[in-house]
Amino acid sequence: MKMNRTHIIIAVFVVAAVLILAVIFSTLPAPTPTGGARLSVQQGTVTPLPAAEIRQYEGKDLSSVNDFRENSIKGPQHVNISDYRLTVSGLVTTPKVYTYDELLRRFPHYSKVVTLFCVEGWDATILWEGIRVRDIIADSGEDPKATTVIFRAYDGYSTSLPLAYLIDRDIILAYRMNNVTLPAERGYPFQLVAEDKWGYKWIKWVTGIELTQNTSYRGYWEQRGYSNTADLDKNFFAD
């Protein structure tokens, strides 16, 4: 049968359409092994969402980030992280000054579940994540004469702990709790996790670490009659 001009034009269009569709389908991503479509995400287009607080860890129930009472000496401190600096001074070979980002990049990160016991009668069990104080001190080189570490905070608060305790117990400066960054009320950018010590040793908004041989140093609450050792198995008013 003889094809007229109209039939020829239609046939050409059909062939062209088939070829175009073949090219398009050949460029599509292959299906995943499970048969689902593979999603393509361009770099830089993903918007991170806030971390979700966890309330259980390795079968252990955790307290909430909100289960703390506000009892700081000047109220929550709101630190401008761009201006934040942590200084390491005193009996060290090389005094250091770190930014927040430098601390997080330079030192290994650790996590542990620890319960804070407050002298007011409440407690909170949290998964803390942070960097070890011993690593920060080692980076500056401790003087053999150093026996005590004084911690100072953004709001003027201070406390002290034996150097041996900080090293032997792998005490950390926490920057995260229950998988979320410390809120301002909890000491952002860093809170000391002073396990087995009363809560007033858990200094927040830490800005200074000073090594000394002054074992008689007394911090804010210690000057007001609280125990300098702050051991949980002892009354916090007696040394």
C-alpha cells in the first residue's frame, strides 16, 4: 500500500519521539537493590534540623535537659561564641588560648552517663559528651609541682579540684547533653562533669583552667562554708 505524505510525516514524528524517550530513560538513575527510587540530593541543599534529645542510652533511662533547676549566681549566661576563649594558665610549660571550634577540632571526644546530685536535693542523669580535661592540660604541659586545678567561669564563679582526680577519672568538659548542644542555662559552651562530686563543683560557662600548687584555694561556695572536697558520700558542709 502506498503511503501518502501525511502518513510519512506522522511516522517520522513517532520515530523521533521514541528516540527522545529512549535517551531520557537512559539517563535516569538505576533503581536501588530494594526497588525504591534513588533520591539525588545536590550538595549544599540539605538543611540540618535540630538534634533530638535522647531519653534512653544502653537501656538506661535518662533525665531531660529540662530537669535542672536554675541556681547559678547571676542567672543564665549567654556567651557570644565568636568571642569565646578558653585559657589554660598557671603551672604549665606553654599557656594556651583556644576558641570553641579549636577545642572541638583539636581534641578527641568522649561520652559517659553521669548523674549530677545537687545539694538542694534533686538529681539528673544525663549522657554527657565532651573533651577530657587531661588532654587540654597535656597540650600545655603540666608542671610537676602542680597539684590543683582552678576553674573559672564567664559569670565570675570559680571552684577547684585535685589534678590527680581530673586525670585519673577522665573528667570531661561537656559541650553536649543527651545528644543536644548545651543550652545557655546548662553552661554553653562548656560545663565540667565532676562525677562523684556535689553539683557546685560542676562549674558552667567555663572560661579558664589554671594549674596551681595552692591546695587551699576556695571557690565561690567553698568560701561560704561548703566542703572543698565535695565528695558525695560526705556532708557538703564538712571537709
